[in-house]
Amino acid sequence: MRILVTGASGLLGLNLCLTSAAQHELTGLVNQRALTDAPFDTLQTDLLESGAAEKLFDRVQPEVLIHCAAMADVDSCERNPQTAQAINAQVPAQLAELCARREVRMVHISTDAVFDGQRGSYTEEDSPNPLSVYARTKLEGEQGVLNANPRALVLRVNFYGYSLSGRRSLAEFFLNNLSAGQPINGFTDVHFCPLYVADLVDVIFSCLDHQLSGLYHAVSPECLSKYDFGRRIADKFGLDGNLIRPVSVNDGNLLAKRSPNLTLRVDKLQGAGVDLPGQAEGLERFHRHFRHGYLELVKSYAS
């Protein structure tokens, strides 16, 4: 397949490109953060510029667009709501309309944060209630995509893995600090269902193979607190889990309000034949990649 991946220097976009470039004719789109010696074609474009998307499609002629690019720093979105609106809501809708017009299959990456987290175990039929600018603009983005292009696939996700900076995922936060012997906080009252990013990449391509469209939850079927997630990382890497202080999210000094219970149901995606690994399987793969030098490989592409 001829695939265009936006956000190719981000956590999901980069890992997707690295693991898929050998199997597909793949182009990664970056904006502010370029890549050095990446093993796939890259283009640098600002999708906020008028006509940029059309020019990009003319050049790449994609069969599939996987739209990973987003303004994902929750507190930055709170401080810059207009920019978040443009990147997270307007751009996806414009891309979806372009994909519909040019008959390009589209995968749009959304977030579990569209829910307020008051009860958890959410299905795709439950009504979202976003609490932050980030969550609100991501919800508007997924709605704009499906309104413009009902054949698009929208995945609500939560994932972790190795990034260019080494500081983009919660797993990296725990791993970096525990490796340095630094005491840190782990929220006992925030629950989620994270997937290792390599597993999420597999899920995305499985969805494409199954010709899925519409809205799906693409998270692990096994959920846990962020504190427990940190303890499992400590155990897997042989680090001191007692350095993680069990605290409430209310003690975290966070600008944007966080949803406490983002456990999602995945019956719909599993019923479509897509495999979703549990936490032990994902952490084992995360650890195995670390042992084989994948962290250093990822960081080597930083410009």
C-alpha cells in the first residue's frame, strides 16, 4: 500500500513508520520536528497552511492516510485553545473531506479522554463529555472526520512506547525516573487501558485488513491504575517500585482537568476480529525492545 502518515516524528507516527516501512510504500509527514536518516521517505509540511494538504496529496498520491498528528500536550492545549482547535479539530475534518473526494482510505487517531471518567467501562455508543480543551478539540476532530467521510476509521486510543525525546509517554516517565533512583508520584485514582505502541500499530493494520470504518475503541482489554502501571514497569525492568508514591491525581499540580476512569470496552473491535493484547503481553514486548536497543534506535533519528 502507498501510505501517508502524519505526525511521523511523534510517538505513534514514528513507531508506525519504523515498523511498517519495509512492508509498504510509506511517506512520513513532519512539521516542526524533522527526522535524521529515517529509513522511510519524509516530507516537511505545515497542514495549517492553506492548500498544503492538497499539494501533499498531489505529490504522494496516497492510497491510505493514517492521521496521527495532533496537539497532544494536554496542558499546552489548555494554554493555547485556538491552536488546539485548529490542529485537533479543523485539520482532521479537512483531511477527511479530501480523502473522501480522492477515494483515499483514512484512519484518524482520537483519544480515550473524550469521556469525563465518572463511571468507566465506556462503549462507542456512550455519550462523550470532554473535560479539557484537548479532549474537547479531539472530540470535535473525530466528529468532523466522520461527518465529512463516513467511510473513515476513527480509533480512540491510549498508548505508550519509546519516543524521540524519551519523554512523551507515561512508561518513559516511570522508566526514566526509576532508572535514576528518583521518587515519583503514581496516581491511584486514575484508571486507563494502555496499549504498547507496537501493538497499536498491529491493531491499525489489522483494522485496515478487515476494511473497518466508523468509530472503535482500540485499547487494551485489561485496565489498571497509573500507579499499578508504574509498579508493573518497575517489576518488569527490575527497578525499585517503592520509589513510586501512591497519590491522588488531585495532588498532581496539573493545569487541565483529567478524567479519573477512562476504562473503555473493546467488544466492538474484538467482535470484528481484531486481537487486543493484555498488559503483561504489552509490557513484555516493551521490555524486549528495550533489551534489543530499540530505545537508542528511536532516539538516533532525532535531528
